[in-house]
Amino acid sequence: MASTRDIRRRIKSVKNTRQITKAMELVAASKMKKAQQAAIAGRGYAALMAEMLAALANRVEESRHPFLARREIKVRGILLVTTDKGLCGPLNANLFKLVTEIKGSAKYVVIGRKGTQFIARTKRDLLADFPVHDRVPFAEVKVAAEFIVKQFLDGVVDTVEVIYPHFRNTLVQVPSRLPLLPLQSLKEVVDDLRSDAAGTARTDDREMLFEPDPQTVLEALLPLYLNREVYQHVLDAKASEHSARMVAMKTAKDNATNLIGDLTLEYNKARQAGITQEILEIAAAQFSAA
């Protein structure tokens, strides 16, 4: 049995760990709430975008836009969205499993330091990596989105897919891989936006006049749509990160509390055994003296 001094040291160490994990849990909970509010705030923008694209859908030739043009797939482009820091459970590991399932030639653009380290460690083809702060400024995400889109337009990659943790609720974050480019059709884009808008988008059947013309308006709207999609996925990833970290830190705090209880019980047993031993030694000495 360990000495009482060693047990006291362990109890002190575990209490310090519990204090740290409790503080990290509270910080993650605060950041998670802000990330959820930011994700919900994007629904109004999705609804307006759906209305505008729905008005254009029957007035343009889709095949003329490069985002809607299909070609032979030789190199896949992957936008990987991970965290900058660890201590968030299996969140990143689940994303990396999706990466390892990709067969054939692929090039990667990464948001998040953990993803960059994984791509470099596994010697995959990394085109670029971008930092994004916890507040998720749109300007930072836009740079990454425009870079991967440029690779598609220049023929460096033939598709663009995004791998990110989809935020379902505080306890569930689903690793997801979604196609981004080429777009299937304007109808599917509108349906996806209406789904994101949670029923707030409406259909407008009025006759409209577009200036300078519908095709030009479409060419201006689709890049905005892609930027918005990437931004929404990054917001999802941030909400998932803070949720996973909060749950992981709460679990660590609870485990530390249970361990403190077990160590306290062990300490009391050791102290009681020491006291009993001392009493026996005193009684044996008195008996010998008599």
C-alpha cells in the first residue's frame, strides 16, 4: 500500500487537473453557444439566396456556367475542415478515417492545424492550409473557398468535396463528406438552400426583369453561394469542436472527481492502518515492559 504522503500528493494533483478541466469545460460551453447562434443566423441569408436562384432557374442555360459543367474526374479536390487544438475527443480522428477512405489521386486544402499535421504526416498532396479563428470571420473563410474554387476552374482538380464534422447536437457530431463542385443543377441548389433555411424560404412566381441579364446575375450569385456553403460548414465545424471539447472536459472532470473519492478512501484506509499499527506497537511495548 502506498504511503499517506504519496496518496496526498496524488489527490492534490488530481484536484488540480479537475480544476483545469472544469475551466476548459466552461470556456468550451460559452464558445459552443456563440457558434450555434452564428450558424442559426445564416438561415435568413440561405432563404434569400434560395429565392433569388429559384427566380433564375428557368431563365438561364445551366450548361454555360463553369460551376455546372462536368468533366472526367482525374484528380479530386478535398477541402478538409478540422480543429486547431486537441482535447476534443475522437472528432478529428473520425474525419481522418474519411480521408483514408479516399482512393485515387486527390489534392487537399485544409482549414485547421490538426488537419495540416495529418496530411503532412501521411504524405498526401497538400495545396494550401488556412487558419480560421474561433469567431469564424467570413473574410478568412472566403480566402480558402476562393482558393479551392480557383483550383477547380484552372483544372488542377476536377471535383471539390468538403470533409467536416456536421453538428447535430451537443453530443452528436457526424463526420461528413459532401460534394461542392461541380453543382448538379440549380434546382438541387435551391432545394439545399431551402432545407438549410428551415422552411423560411418562399417561392416567388412574379415576372421579373434582370439587369443586365439573367446569365450575368447567375454568374455573380453562384460564387456567393459557394462561399456561403463553405462558411456554413466551417461554422458547423466550430460548433462541433466546442461541443466535443465540452463533453470531453466534462468526462475528464467527472473521472477526476471519482478518482479523488477513491484516493480519499485509500488514504483513510492507509491512515487507519498506520494508527492501528502504532497502537499495537505501543501495547506490545507495554506488555514486554510488564
